[in-house]
Amino acid sequence: MSTFSAPKGTYDLIPPDSADYLAVREAIAAPLKRAGYGYIETPGFEQAALFARGVGESTDIVTKEMYTLTTKGGDELALRPEGTASVLRAALQANLHRGALPVKLWYSGSYYRYERPQAGRYRHFSQVGAEALGSEDPALDAELIILAVDAYRSLGLQNFRLLLNSLGDTECRPVYRAALQDFLRGLDLDEDTRQRIDINPLRVLDDKRDSVQQQLIGAPMMRDHLCEACKIYHEQVRELLIAAGVAFEDDPKLVRGLDYYTRTTFEFVHDGLGSQSAVGGGGRYDGLSEMIGGPALPSVGWALGVDRTVLALRAEGVTLELPSRTDVFAVPIGEEARRALFGVITELRRGGVAADFAYGGKGMKNAMKSANRSGARYALVLGERDLAEGVLQIKDLDSGEQTAVALDTAVAEVLAKLG
Ligand code: HAM
């Protein structure tokens, strides 16, 4: 160990485990690419005010969890705690909203929240996300949810559940909010929670404590206060999901930790993860663009947590079928053989074969050990006598069977064997 270790709440991705993370990112991205989402990458930090305005001044993310910094030049920046505000900022800056709508974008990256670390909750974590900007169409909400479900399924994940709700819009939510505030003010709550009634009453519904939940029985629910337009919209999303064979649970108490949501909101939870059960979440955010100074741009999106998806796969005992890291492993004996075999390996790699080499002048025994450990199907063995005879030994590492082939046709022979 060195003097240093990874900061609290963070961890390193190291082979072989890191391969699962890559595979999860790729599996989530694949359905998005097929559905016309283009890749976007934004900086790891933004002006802190973007998140304060976008995610919300009253959210835990902004008040407690943001990594903020003042640069030497006096700029107030924050490490991004989430991707939606950044993606929308970038799309507006590039005038994408002036072109064909919706603009469909996906991203993959690191996010930072100063949270109390525990299993599944980190200060540096990884999301793959998707946003569809500039269109108010229930088919878009349904499309995104279906793509997330398809991604989880393609990984072999099974025990996840989709929770669905509608948070209404600027017409019906304020009315509901006032009704909820009235109800909450009549309850026996601690000072912190009472304050929340004024700032963010919907979050009280999300309180995990039994003492609070018991008092919430009979609380007014958004679903009973939706305006006609929101009701119809939500029903259409539900119908499209049902038609696509996507199971969901209506969860009238589902509120999310970000303030920008309107109408459709959803969360994917996994029951094998303990308290940090949300593997992904998202929803519609029709007012966010205006909140950050842009034009009206109704949009919808989600982000799936890569770390928690990997934990969920492990909790279910799913092992991902990852392509073998190495197809062939070269075992040279002697200096001259090393040079010749290194050439063969280079050519094989250029031909698309995953190939590795016994570096460091290992003896035959150690080199064969490395070959076996690599998971390769074939070892290419070249000794001094082989070299003199112009041949190379191809050893099948499963059966132990060994065949000699002419050195100058070795590349073609290996390619043929690997089919
Ligand atoms: P979020 O629910 O805050 O939504 O995060 C999405 C997912 O990121 C969570 O479900 C979880 O899997 C993962 N995640 C969040 N915080 C942590 C953490 N501290 N450690 C490990 N994993 C974590 C958003 O971020 C929204 N931007 C999603 C969205 C996109 N809504 C619309 N478009």
C-alpha cells in the first residue's frame, strides 16, 4: 500500500471486476443507440447556479451534497451531482432545440454527491442516462421506460420493479401542494419536517420513518388531484407500457429527490440491495428549460446507476457472459523466438485476435502457467528447435493437444482455428 488510498465514499474499478462495469454501461447504451439517441458528453463541473436553479434550492442534493468550489478566477463551480441540467444546458447552448424535435441524447459518466457513504451509496458514482428534449408525447415517456427495462433484461436482471407516478403540472400541482400543506400542518411532526412543509411538502411523503408514515394515512395524493390533461397523459403512458409488456406498480407516494419533475416520474428498485434500492430513476421535466433561462422545452429522461446495477446483478447471482480477454497466448523460449513470436502476436492482434505474450523473459513453466491463467484457447509455443525447423506449436489449452504448423503460415492457421 502507498501512503494514499481512495477518498472516503469512493472506490477503484480494477480487473477483473471492472469488466462488469464496462459491460453494464454497454448494455444500457445499446438499446438507446438503436432508438436514435446520440451520444453527448458535458464537463464534469458546471456553474453551481445551474444545479441550484435546475435541481432545486431546497433539495438535499443542492443544500447538502454538492461539491462546490471557487476557482482562482472567482467562478463558483460544482462537480456535477447529476446529468440532466448539464445536458439541457449544453443542448440549449448548441441551439439543438432550434432543429428537429425531439432531440434524443444519451450519456455515461461520473457524478459526485457528498452523501453519507454506505453500501450502494457513494460520493463518486457512475450513471448512464438518456434525455429526450422538446416533445410532449406519452410515447416518448413510454419509449424511455421500455428502453431501460430492455437494458436490464439484456443483462439478465430479473428482480427489479418499476414504480410509476404522475406529479402533475403547473396547473394542478400548486393546488395539490396547498392541500397537502394543509393536511401536513395538522400532524405531529418535528421541527425539521415542519420546515419542509413550507419548502418542499411532497418530500414529506417520502419520509422513511414509521411514525411519520402512520400519520400520512389519508393524506391527499397527487393522483386524486391531477387535472384532466395530466390524467389523460398519464393514462396513455400506462397503456403504452402495458402494451409493451412492461410491468409497473402505481406508486402515488413516489416523489423524487430533484425538483424539476412534472407529470411522469418513475423509479426502478431492486429488492436485493437493502436501503439503497433505487437502481435508476427519471421522469418528465417540462419546466426545467425555463428554470435555467431557456425557452419552453418539455422533456423526459432517466439515469440508471451503474454501480447499483452491478450490485443488483451480483445480488441475483447473475454472471455476465463476457468475451474472453485472451484468445491466444504466446510462449517463446529464447531470444530469437521472442522476436519472431512477438511479430506473430502483433499480426494476430491487427487481425482482430485477442492475443497476449509471456513478457519478462519467463521460463517455459512459468510462461505456460500465465497462458493457462489468461483463459486463452491456444498457446503458441516457439522454441529454438521449432525455429530451426521453421515451425510453431499450437497447443489447445483445453485438450492439451499440440499441432505444429509452418511459422510463415501461423497467423492464417490461428485465424482459421479461431473461426
Ligand atoms: P437520481 O435518482 O438522483 O436521478 O439518480 C439516478 C440513479 O443514480 C439512482 O437511481 C441510483 O441508481 C444512482 N445514484 C444516485 N446517487 C447515487 C450514489 N450516491 N451512489 C450510487 N449510485 C447513485 C438523476 O440523477 C436524474 N438526473 C435522472 C433523470 C434523468 N431524470 C430525468 N432525466
